[in-house]
Amino acid sequence: MSQQQTFPLVKISVDVSANGAGSDPFARVTQNGSASVAAFASEVVALLAKWGVAPPALSFTFEPSAWSPSAAAVAAELDKQLQEHGRTNPGVARVPIMQMAEATVGCPEAYFLGDQADFLTGVRNFLVNIMEDKLCPSGVQVTNTWLVQLLTARMKVIKFIGSHPEITAVKPKHPVFITGLPRSGMTLLHYLMGSNPDARALRFFEMTYMSDPTKVVTTPQQLASDPRINEVSNNCAELEKFFPGYFSRIAQSHFAHPSAIEEEIGIMFYNFCFMLHMGMAKPAFTEWLQTTQTKGHIYRFLRAFMQMIQTGGTWEYSHWVLKAPLHMLYINQLVEEFGDDCQIVVMHRNPIHAIPSQCRLVESWVSDFFAPGSCDRQYIGRQQMVLYKKAVDTMMEWEARTNPAKFINITYEELMLDPIACVQKIYRHFGLQAPNVDLRLLTYTMQHNPQTKFTRATYSPEMYGLTAASIQSEFAPYVQWATERGMRL
């Protein structure tokens, strides 16, 4: 007999409609002490039969608060056994997920976010346009669980900040935003600048929906010892039960670890700004992402999240260091929200190298969600070309009317040639506390960059339906613009 296990609460949603659109009423089942995952799943199936519920007419999700290390295994086994009893893929839980999103907007504590109509449009857009017919059963299950957890954490953050108005009264300390073309050295620069003791850079575990983001780190030492690090590690391990080797494949393009310095797309995800999940949705979702003038809510949420982190900490730092490629697309909304106090580092690389590399990262992020052979590389290639062409156009227009003291341009080649000199150059340009930068620490950080510990991904433009010539043609104005400013791409 295998060891006794306690399994999470399972919500069984019984479809009472004729066409499969309904999802009410709800019944809840708790099973404790089952001998194995398979036995637990069998008990659920048997109980459903006792209730007279036909397997094809039901779907299931896990209560957000009950997600545990055994939940993924239970979900996979339950899905398998229900399908053996004639149930088809339950599909994306659009109605309850949309209701959860609406609840985060309608709660009284959300006052500090202002107009969130575009957020709801984005949620609805993603749910309508997700390529459900191409996803594998595990991909559907992970999507449902991920979105439920994401919106649960979003509500928690909103309620926490909204219940503490003193949080939004605090001014973020001199934020420095790193943006530019993806795959242009931003991660390395962010890692170097964020390792400076005078800087505040977010760690993955602080932002993610996989733990409680409202439990704010109070000391620098806690960044390496916070119990949420293990919690997030366990959740990542559960994901790999669905998608074996998932994070190792991603690490070939982008190192990610619960305690590592990470870009704030984890916060932008709370507003369905899914730059890495674009390949799972039809073109209408990309079009929504590109509707820049309505994206102020993303930066109101980001600012409030930073204020929450800042008010909870008890140590001194002179500035924030943040990073995300999509800031280039939303540069006007970012600057409008953070004002004159923010400063921008724009990274540049030849698009012939940057775009295929980004395509490879996006593919590694979403391919496991799809049924074998269903992840469309050429679609990913077209998406990334369109998105980042608009992003560089927006950036060039913004720089043309902005005081050069507010931004600095750094090329990939310049960073790779002498990373430490680049950091010093940025600090001097913005008048930051360059004398406090410990060059020995930066050198050590560079030598121990975790990104170098993984086999690098291979890619080419042709893998994504592109050619060097097509990329060069599309981005010719950008390359010419960079050349005129003395940048060697």
C-alpha cells in the first residue's frame, strides 16, 4: 500500500445546458486519505456515477486556495479517467474566468486603478481567441489553473493595496527602466544593475501568482531565504509533471528561478499583458496588445505593486531597476504614469538576430500547451515581426521629442564587449550613485551569470517563416535610425 495522501478540494462543475454552454450548479467534493492519485480519481468518478452525472457533461477545476503539490498529478489522472469514461476535453473555463476578472474590477478596493475597461477587454479577447482546438488536454488544464491562480492573486493584491491607502501615497524611488528589442542583452544588464546593493530589483517569487505577492520582503537577506521561494519551486515542479523538462527548455533562452532577479512581466501578466503567450491566441489578441493608448492601467498596477513592495521594506536603496521589452511599445504610457523621475535605458540589436531569438523564446514558452505538431512557428514569426516593428517605431518617435538626459541607448555589441563599462556609463549618464557601485561585485556577478550554465537554444529566421532579407526590409528604418546615431548593430 502506498503512503496515504491528502488531496485538494475539487470543484465539479455540472453542465446543465443542452448546448454545453452552462456551468451551474456547483458541487464540491473533498476526498482525504486515498491510497494513491489513481484511487482518488477513481473515487471521484464513482461518486459522479452515483450522482447520476454523465462524464461528458462535466468539467473540473481546483479551488485556488487548495492548490498543492499533489494537485497537478490529481488533475492529470482525473482527466485521464474521465476521458476513458467518455468525457471529452472540458475546454477553457471562459465563463468563470471572466467572472473572476470582473470581480477584481468591481471590488471597492480597486479604486486606485482607475478605468479598467481595457483590462476586461483584454481578458475577454484572450479567452475568445485562445486556440483551444489546437491545445492538448494538459494544455487546457494548465491554462485554466494558471488563469484562476493569476486572477486570485490579482484580487489579493488589489484588496491589500486598496485597504492600505498609505501605500499609494509613497513615491517609487527613481525607477530606471531597461527596454528595447528583446534578446538584446537586457537580461544581463538587468542582472548586473539589479545586483548593485544600492538598487532594488524584483525577484521572481515576489511577483508571481504562484505564491502570495502581498507578503512583502522586509530585508535584503530575506531575498535569499523567503519561504515563498520553496513554494514557487514546488509549483514549478508541479507544472513539469504536465510538461516534463519545461523550464530547462526555457532556460536555453532565458534563465528563470524563483529567487532570481526577473523582469516585471510577472506583474504585467496580472493585466493579461501576455507577451510570451501570444502564440496561443489568434491575431485579434496581438491587435489588442498593440492598442497602446489604452494601456495606462498596466502601469497604474505596476506602480502600485512597486509602492506595495517599497512600503514593506525596511532597508535603504537609491533606485529601482526594472526591465521588459514591451515597455518600448508602451513607452508613452509608462512615462505618463511614472513622470519625470523615471529614466530609460534602451537596448539595441540587429533585428536579424533579435527577432528569431525572441521567436525561439516564445515557442519554448507555449509549445507544450499544444497538441503535437500544432504549435505554428510561422505564426509566431509573423506575430513577433508585427509587434516589435510597432515597438521600435514608437520608441523612435518618443526619443525624437524627449530630453536626451532622460534616456540612454546601449547596443548589444557594446554590452557584450565590456558589460562593466556599460553599467558605469549608465550610472554616470543618469547621475546615480556610481561611487557606490562595487566593481568587484559586478565582476563576480558577471562571471557567475546563471544564464551561462545552460545549453543555448539554436534558431534561424527560416524556422519561423522568416528570412534575413525580410527582417532587414521590415526594420530598415530602425537600422538606418540607429546608424545615424552612431550605433553599430
